[in-house]
Amino acid sequence: MARRRKAPSAVPPAARTDSSEPSLDDDVQAPPVEAIRVRRMHRRDLNRVWEFLKLVFRNVNRQTVEYQRPRSKQRFEEQYDDEGIEQLVFEVGADIVGYAECAFEVTGSDNWINPRYFDTRDMRPLFVEELASHPDYQGRGVGSFMLEQLQHLARIRGCTHLVLEVAENNKTALAFYKKRAFQKLDAAIFMAQKIPNEPELLPPRTLNPRHADGAPPPLEPDAER
Ligand SMILES: CC(C)(COP(=O)(O)OP(=O)(O)OC[C@H]1O[C@@H](n2cnc3c(N)ncnc32)[C@H](O)[C@@H]1OP(=O)(O)O)[C@@H](O)C(=O)NCCC(=O)NCCS
């Protein structure tokens, strides 16, 4: 959980007056100066980043058909050793406030992307696999900084596009991307058709009355073959 730091006082204690009168300086505090830094993820960060992603996507995943974060921790850990994947951690002080992951190739056995789509259009995409900012820091420019970092990577590695997948009902993220000139590709939409619900087993049925002498009832004429 990210903790906000106490704002430092504008005046160091030694420089304050000894007067018992309250000084204006006692009330005026300099705004906290917070900077966001980016670095590559280390192996030792794996657990913290996984917990961070669970926190960020907890609410998002409740709303969407498809998981919007890595499906399993095992897969997340395997990706660390994948050379084609960049995993970036964004920090304010010691707190993780953002995580971005991108790949230069279509990776993973569970991937549904068809690379030929991009080849035939002369697109060299950088696939954005993950973009997440801490809920306490959303709306403060973390997402924009992360995206700028990915655009920068794409440019210097010769990619022509950032490509990502976002659920249509992830309204915040969708608005964020649209505002930043992302355009919809030919993407799948999840569809469902309601099937009328019937029980698999038939309901109870009334038995024919027992025959008086215990013998089975005679067959109907057209049933005699
Ligand atoms: C999408 C996401 C990465 C954006 O990150 P962010 O740190 O909020 O990004 P920014 O602060 O740079 O910009 C957020 C925008 O929302 C606005 N905003 C204002 N108040 C906000 C608030 N309380 N919370 C979120 N956004 C707010 C910002 O002003 C900004 O508007 P703009 O698009 O007009 O510039 C972030 O919402 C997120 O991690 N969501 C959950 C995970 C997710 O869905 N990821 C995408 C999966 S594809």
C-alpha cells in the first residue's frame, strides 16, 4: 500500500524564531515535492509487483469477462526470464506506484494475437501487456508518464505503433487511451446468447392405473405387429 509522506516544513527547526507569538512560517509549509522514477524490474521485486497488480486489477477484473492482468503468478514469474519482455517499475520514494510491461514479439501460448495482421499493414508494434497505476496515485500523471516511457522505448527500438487490449467496459482506461489517440483495431468482442433454461431431467409422470387382475393392459390394435 502506498503511503503518503508528511510534507516537510519550509523552515528548518533551527531557523525558527523563539518568539511565543505564532509566526506565519509555522503555518506555511512548502508543497511536498514528489518525483516519479522508472527502473527495470528486478527478480527481488516479483512478489511486491504481483501484489501490486492484484490490488490495481481487483476491481477491474470484477467487471470484465477476460482477466485484465496476468492469469497466474507462475506465468508472471516466467515472463521475467523472457528476453523479449520489458518490465518497468515506477516508484515514488520506496513505493511502487506504477508498473508497465511490453513485448516486442507476440509471446506466450495463451496469446490470441495474429502477427500477420500487423505484417500485412507494415506495422511493427510494441505490445503493451500491462499498464497499471496505484489507485492512490491515479489521476496524478503516473499513467501518462508510463505511456510516455513506452512511446520512447517504441521509438528508439524502431516500432511504429503501441498495441494493447482493453475491455470496453473498463471505462477509465478506455477514455485514457482514446484521449491519447489510440484507435480501435479489428478486435474481438465477447458475445453471449441467452439459452432458455430447461432442466435436464423430465418432471414426474402419472403412472397408468394398475390392471385389475395384475396382468399388463392389452396392446392397442395398431401396436400389434
Ligand atoms: C488507466 C490508468 C493506467 C491511468 O493511469 P493514471 O495514473 O490515472 O493516469 P493519468 O493520471 O496520467 O491520467 C488519468 C486521467 O484521468 C483523470 N482523472 C482525474 N481524476 C482521476 C481519478 N481520481 N482517478 C483516475 N483518473 C482521474 C486525469 O485527469 C487524466 O485525465 P486525461 O486523460 O484527460 O489526461 C489507471 O487508471 C489504471 O491503472 N487503471 C487500472 C488498471 C487498468 O485498467 N489498466 C489498463 C488495462 S488495459
